[in-house]
Amino acid sequence: MAKTRALKRRIRSVENTRKITRTMEMVATSKMKRAQDRVVAARPYAEALAAAIADLLTPELAERFPLLRQPVAPAKGGPKQAAVLLITSNRGLAGAFNANLIRTARDTIAELERAGYQVELNGVGKKGIKFFQFIRRPPAVARIDIGDRPTATHAQELVAPLMAEYEAGRLASVDVVYAHFKSPLSTPPAVMRVLPVEAVSRSGGQAARTPAALTTGPADRLAANYILKPGADEILGALLPLYVKNMVYRALVETAASEQGARRTAMKNATDNAGEMLDVLRRTFNRARQAQITQELAEIVGGAEALKG
């Protein structure tokens, strides 16, 4: 009897857990759809900004904007400070989602430190912030108020101080560690360099190439015949900060969508595992109950035979 009672309690516990994980899976699916819509909506604006800047940019203009300036290495007298912005989630139950982002951030920091930089860490999301506080490396900026619905204002608040530091010559680079949303099942961690803005000009002058670089399409594409007013330099001066802010905003919304995708996958796996565990527990319970009934019948038959004798 004690064994069957314990099995009943275990079955009820697993059933309750499966209800919770199934509910969390449905909630994550709903949130992921809205977050995925924000990712899709942000991409055309980013592509239009990149195309407009690439149309306007020339090697002569590139020398005039601090956000395009390539810093000198620390060994040659350049700035010794670099910044890393780590974006994680505020909640767990998403598998290895946050652990992978934290690992990528640590690798990025170690690589920058090997190159001679002193790294300033900025954190978004409770999981990443708590980890670096635990290892006694608290972030200089810690934001846990953004959640899973980031806005352009949040991106502006994060990147504006970094742009000011970069323009003043106190920062050599700004890297963003985020989750790249390829599909609900593929959300790998990625590192995107947002400062300096690295661009390929239409006239062929090249500053640098990175995953965040501005591209201009096919090499044989003709330059657009624009009439510019007030002028290319004034327009670039307005577009470049918008482009940097948009890159950070895209990193925020892609990480938010990736979090829901990872949580949906983790909760689905947990629900499936709970179902398999219930099958095993119910078979075990039925066998134990059958053995108990057989034993009781044998005792009744044995008692009856004893009374006859």
C-alpha cells in the first residue's frame, strides 16, 4: 500500500508540472508571434537606413564623422577603453539561452582584453547582470526594466552615452552580444560591432567589413541621382546616430523574440518528458496494484482453505 500511495502522489505531481509547462509553452508561443512581428517590422527600416547612408557616403565624407572613425590601437596611443553591451532575459526556464549569451560575452571580453583593451560591461536583463555580479564584475550600466517589449526609446537610452564616449575619443569600440533570431528553433548568440560604424562606400572606398557593415548591393549598381538639401554631410550627420540606435534596437527585439522561442522549445521538451514519465509511472502503478490484488486474493483463498480443514 505504501508503494502505491507514493506512486499516486508522484503521478499527481508530474501531472501538475505538465499542466504548468504546457501553459508556459502556449504563453511563449503567443508572445513569440508578437515579438517576431516586431523583428520583421524593424528590418526594412534598417535596410533603408543602410542603403541611404551607403548612397551618400564617400571616402572624403567618411573622414569627417567621429562615428565612422577607425580608432588607433592602444599600443599606438589609441583609446584603451572598449564597451560590451550584453542583452539577456529577466527570466529563466529557457534552456541554455542565457548561458550561451553569457559565454559569448565572456569570450568577447577576453578577446578584447588580450588585444590590450580595458572592457566596460553594460548589461540588459537580470540573468546576465546577476551572473557578472556573482563573479565580482558588476556591469557599469544595469537595466532590468526593458523586459520583452523593447522600444526605440530604450535603445536610445542605452546607446546615447556610448556614442558620446566614442565621439569624445574615450572608447575604441562598442560590441553588442545578443541572440540572432533566425527562426523559432534557431537563435544563436551573436556579436555585432555597432561602433565604429563600418561601411563600404558606393564609390569603392572601404573602411572595413563586419557583420554590421553597411553594404551597397551589387557592384554594378548605379548610384542614385539625388538632389541633396541641405547637403550630404548634414544628412549623414543625422542618419548615422539613427543607424546606430536602430542596430541596438534590432538587437533588443531579436533577443526578445529569441527568448520566447527558446522558452517555447524548453517548455515543449519539458511537457513531452513529463508525458513520458507519466507513462512509466502509470505502468509501474498498475503493476504494483495488480501484484497487490493478486496477493490479497491468494490470502483470501488460503484463509478459506484453512477454515475448511
